Amino acid sequence: MIRVVDKLLLFLYSIVIGIISVVFACVGFAWINESLSIDFIETLYSNSNYLIALAIVGIVLFLISLRFFVVSLSRSTVSSQSVDQRTEYGDIRISIETMENLALKAAMKIRGVKDLKARVKATDTGMDIVLRTVVDGEVSIPQLTEEIQISVKNYLEEITGIPVTNVSVYIANIIQTNTIKSRVE
């Protein structure tokens, strides 16, 4: 939630600073004539409502600036998601992205798999893996999906030592292989 608020503040801050910079550029190139500038400033000073609004805008912009200054100096505590393991020698952290790449590597070794995407979710009991794939139309889908599930589960458990609780395979489409039939005349 805080990140959304910070992004909104940055958006508004950028717009205000952009408008101020355009006004300064116009004054610098003398595109805004001097009498118009003086009339505008006199109007601001003659009406106390304008002065209060200008003071509030200035304070808000200053507070937003302070917020961005603090955010820029603070260390980011958000790290990429990972699976943590404790061993007798210390802690091991394996990123979810690494798990996804390992799942892709294991599944791509299987004949008939053409296009593949993986999503890994860490749970308390282990890892849940969802694979989305396009397969060759010449292979039995139930046999292929079972082979993918076994291969991915065994490979990830062997490489990472983390139990895999579920491997779901979603067949998104099939690709027909082009077989060239010779023509006899």
C-alpha cells in the first residue's frame, strides 16, 4: 500500500515540477512578458486566499520532497521471493526465479514439449509448481504430462533438497509437426 502511495505522490510531484519548469523556461526565454508576470505577482499578493493556497502548496511540495529524500536513503528491505532452508552449516536461500528456471530445464528435456512457462509458489510444506506448455501433437498427452511431473519433481528435489508438493501441468495448445509425404506417380 505504501508503494502505491509513493508512486502516486511521485506522479503528482513530477507533474507540478514539470509545470514549474515550463513556467521558468518561458520566463527565461522571455515568452511571458514582464508586465504579465508583474500583474500576476501583484494579484497573488493582493488576495490573502491566494497567499494561503500558495503557502499550502509549498508546504505540501516540501513534505513530498522530504518523503522522497527519506525513501531514497532508506535501505530496501524488500527482496526477491525465495525459499529458505536452514542446515547445520547455515542458511540457504534459493530464489523463486531459480526454482522456475530449474523446473523449465527439467521439463524441456522431455520429448514432445515445445513451449514452456513455469510458476513456482513456496508453501509451508514445500513447493507448488505450475507449468504451462505447448506440446507436440504426436505424443500421448496423459503420458507426457505424467512424465513432466515426475521429471520436474525429481529434478528439483535432487538439486535443491526442497520437497515438491505439487506439479500441475497445463497444456495450452498442441503443435502439429510437418510431415512430408512423398508422392509416388
